[in-house]
Amino acid sequence: MIATALHIALGCVTLAVLLNLFRLFRGPTAPDRILALDTMLINAIAFIILFGILEASTVYFEAALLMAMVGFVGTVAYTKFLLRGDIVE
């Protein structure tokens, strides 16, 4: 029962990633593309966590945590560069 729910959730997250890719390539402005990258990172984290539950391994949860930390810093850096034109002041 839980395996079926996990496969359905993986399919939904995959669809969400495809829609994010569409917005990433089609986005008319840079902020749209930054939001698409950030949302794609969140979906990738969800995908890794779901796969970790399916495989019953804790390594995937640690990888998702590292991705979340690095992704947050990357999103802040992209936004700061877009607003000010310089990352380090």
C-alpha cells in the first residue's frame, strides 16, 4: 500500500519538475527563472526524500539536507546578484 502511494507521489513530483523546466526555459524575466530554479530544487529535495523512503535508506535524507542548505545559499546569491549586480560587498 505504501509503495503504491510512494510511486504516485514520485510521479507527481516528476510532473512538477517538468513544469518547472518549462518555466525555466520559457520564463520571460530573470526573477521567473530564479523562482523556477528554487522551486525545482525543492521538488528535487522532495524526490530524493521520497526515494529514500522507498529504499529505506538514511543516506538520501542526508543528501536532501545538504541540497537544501546549498540551494538556499544559491538562491540568495542569485537574488542578490540580480538586485545589486554584485554578490560580495
